[in-house]
Amino acid sequence: MSTDTSAVSPIFARRESEARSYCRGFKTSFTSASGSEMTDNKGRTYIDFLAGCSSLNYGHNDPDMKAALIEHIAGDGIAHGLDMHTDTKAAFLEAFEKHILAPRKMDHKVMFTGPTGANAVEAAMKLARKVTGRNNIISFTNGFHGVTMGALTATGNGYHRGGASAPLNGVTRMPFDGYAEGVDSAALLDQMLSDPSGGVDAPAAIMFETVQGEGGLNAASPEWVRAMADIAKKHGALLIIDDIQAGCGRTGTFFSFEEMGVTPDIVTLAKSLSGFGLPFAAMLVRPEHDKFGPAEHNGTFRGNTHAFVTARVAVEKFWADDSFQKELAAKSVILTTALQNLANMVPGAFLKGRGLMQGVDVGTGELAAEICARAFEKGLIIETSGNEDQVVKVLAPLTTPDATFRKGLNIVLDAAHDVMAAKDTASKIAAE
């Protein structure tokens, strides 16, 4: 263990790749975490409103998940099993079937992919092409589906696409719901697919996030989502909903598309699926589309056995009844109220997202970054998103106690007040 006592060890600058990202905005070194808080090597504790980019929906080191994992490891439970049958995998599947799939009348099979969300997206795109015999995938403006080469074709962000340094083909990008003012993007897509000269190849799949996490918390309306499901069926395409960031309770229900009246052909899950921040991704697929042959999409780490242990606990603890979902609904009201107060501080600012996946578009990436940086100085970890990083984005653990939640939101408000006051003072001085 390092004995360095400075805020950040020089080893990171000396040896870690320039590809490092989040650490650039949080210039300290964290040593422990519990619930909704992280502590650094100086002993300072921060409220965490990033939550592993929604990989820690149930907080850091949930005690029940931790106890189950320790018991499993201490008892020489399977640490790695490829995709062999194990007691931990069976227990997870049984819990997931009983508490998640069956109550929602979902007949989907569960395919364990490589451990990242991008790998689940890769599997979904490959499977759609295999099932339909088509190549084209419809994705949408500001969508983010991962940065591996296949998933990157469907990702809209120009910076990340530029990292490929190679052609990115096989995807037609259309406007997301509300992207172009006055344009019904669902009707436009249907018209283009129906026109033999519309210029869009018959798609294997239509793929989107119902709330675009990295794209700026753009939330699709239920009407638009239903229209996309209808269009996919009409034109022989599979409907893929990427629930990697918006799922596992983040929007208020386990799946982000619940109560919208759609049943996706494929759903991708990752991030908080393990419940504990462990790498774990899966693809849910309707049985009639379960067409991969054995190991046709595989990976050495498909199905993380330790994650099966914690994921089972997460499902049983939080989703066995509707009490947790009711808590999320109440907490989302607290969030909306606080963020409206933030929006009122900034001319032209407005709320985005839904559930506990909300933020405020403050107009510029520079302003959003200043607010987040000031919040970090005050003891809050929070990040931005959007096509220009202009959205101050709250991704607090869903289990954050109300008092801690309100304290963190007050820090955001105080940070925004400080930044706006400083700008107002600077403007007055410049005018003199």
C-alpha cells in the first residue's frame, strides 16, 4: 500500500494513461466508501452524487450484499466459472425470474455477456443482425451505447467516435424525441422507411435509451417509445432498449420503459445489475430471437460469479415488493424541487430527465463545470453530461437517506449561488 501522504500520489501522472477521465475533476485520492459517502486519504468525507455513473444505485458496500459476498468467498465458493452451471448463477436467475421478469410478464431469456455494458450492446447488435439477416441499425442523436468498435457506431458523441480512428459503419442515425423542434421524429422515421427512395436500408433493429444518460438526460415520451415499438414491428426490425444507465431503478422503476406499454425484443443491462459495483452485464432477449449458437458471442468473463451473489441480494432486498419503488417516487419529488430551484438561479436553465436521473441544463459546459467544481470544494461529488457537458447531472445512490440527499442538493444550490454571484460581480466590475 502506498504511504504517500499528498492529496494525490504522483504515480498516477507518472504511470497511468492519459485516457484517465473522472479523476481529473476530483483531485484527491479516495480510500473508503459507505452508503452515499466516500472518504479520501486526508480523512475528508464527500457525498457521492455520481455513484459510479449509476453503477452504485444501492450505494457503496451495502452491508447485506457485502456479508453475502464475504460468506461466499470465505466458504471457497466458485470465483470463476466461465458459463458453467453454478449454485450462484441458479440463485440469481431464480430471484431475477421471480421478482423482476415474472411480475412484469416478461418471457425473456437471460444471456450473460462480457462484463461491460458495451459488450451487452455488441451482443444485441450482433444478434439483431443474425436474426433478421439485415445489417443496418437505427440509433439516435445524442445516444451513448459504449466505445468498443461495434457499440461506438451507434454512439453519437463526436469526441468518442473520433477515438476509433477507423470507419464506423452499419448505423443510420435519426433525431431523438424532441431533438428537432417541431419535428415528429417517429413519423419521419416511419416515412423514410416506408419510402422505397427514403435512403434508409431496412433495419435489423431500432435501438435507444429512454433517458439518454451521457447525451444530456434527454427523456423520451411514452408516446414516442410506443411509436418506435410500432415502427420496429411494422418494418420487421427488433426493438432494443439500452437500459444500462437508466435501468435498475434509476428512473423510478426497475426498467426505464415500464408503464409505457412496450415489450422490447432485447434489453441491455449492466452498471447496477450486480448491485455492488462489480462488473456484470446481460442481454435479455425474447425466446423467439434467442438464436446465438453455443459460444457464438462469448468471453472469458461472461457471468461474474461474485456479481451473481450480490445481484441476487439486490433483487431480493429491493424488488421483492413495491416498497422501494414507492421510496424512489417520493425521493424524485425532492430532487425535482431542488433542481427547479437551481434552474431558477440561471437565466434560461431548465430541468431534464426523470425519476432519480435528473439534472439541469445551465446552457454551457463551462458554467456546468464551474458549478460542479465548486460543489466538490464544498464536499459533493457530481458530474456533467450533454453534447457540450452543459447539464449538471444528479446520479445519487437510490438508497441515499433523505437527510443526506437534501444536504447534497443544498451543496449544489450553494455552489450554483456562489458561481452565479461571482459572475455577477465580475460583470459589474467590467461595466465600471
